[in-house]
Amino acid sequence: MAFRRIEARKDFELPTFIDIIFLLLIFFLLTYSPVPPKVGQSTLELNLPEAAGTAKVNQNEKLETMMIEIMPVNKEKPEMGLQVSVLLPFENYDMEKAGAVAYKDAKKFAKTYQREDVLPTEYVTLGKSEFMNLPAVKLINDQLDRYVQEKFRIAKLTNRIEIRADRSVSFRIINFIIEKCSSYEDLIPSLVFRTMFRQE
């Protein structure tokens, strides 16, 4: 016995059609602009979140805390060692004139006040006592002690030290800085790591 398929024909549903019309109307009202937008400008001003961690660091940024910068003296000649610079947000620890300075000015101050030294390439293979006696390591050690004594007398979440290093830098010097900062316990609750970025 053959079964007969009975299909019920659907009628036109007006409420659904009206909903679609209203949605399209709202869309066109929001996106319509009588003046064409400029290149790169959106017609809708939306307050969207930004990923702060992926932003490149500008060389003219303001320093608000101590930064230890480690980079090759010459990238084409790695045997020349690493340039270690201790950059501070104010000149010569003058607390009365304390305030943020531009990165380029901090670099000048580091050279003027002998807060730069070269870390030889063999530092990776040296014993602990020889490593600790290297002038660049002593510089980091002494400057951290002095900075913490003058700026971080009270434990606060805003106390931090920044490290900016080239990706070719060995972990031994980074590990030394981490261990040194951890010896201050709560006085330095955070370290900020940055990779090198140079504007052409």
C-alpha cells in the first residue's frame, strides 16, 4: 500500500517579517553617514579594549622606575660583549628633582654618571665569585642597592624594576637580576621584561 505524503503549506508569517524589517532599519540608521569617513576612521566610535602588552616601546618613552638595559655592543661582533646600562628616571639620585625623564636623556645620564659597563662574553663560563667581581655585575648590584634604599623604603605594589634585553642575552645575567630583586622580598614585588626595539 502506497503512503501518501501530506504537506501542509505554510502561510506567510507577518510578525517575523516585521522583526526582520526593524532589524535592518536599525542597522542602516546606525551605519548611515551623510559625510564619508576619512581613511582609517570608523563611522561608529566604539570604545574597544587595547592589548597593552603587545605594544612596541617607544625610545622617547618616559622612565618612571629603574631600568637595566642589556644589549650587544656590536651585533655583528658578539665577541665584543654586552653593554650594561642602568637607566634612572632622575639625574644623579637628586630626590628634590625626582621625576620621569625621556629614555634618550636617561641614556645620556647613564654615560655621564658612569652607570654603564661592558659585560665580557666569557661571563657565562665564569665561577660564581669571578662572575660577582665583574665590573658590570657590581654596577647592577650597587645601583639596585642604592635605588631601593632611596626609592623603595616601603613595600608597595607600584615598586618595580624593568629589564630591557636583547634576545641573544644569556639567562645567567637575567637570573642574577631576578635573584637580587627577590632578596629585597616585598620591596620589589614585580619585574617588567621588555625586548629591544629601535626606531629606524
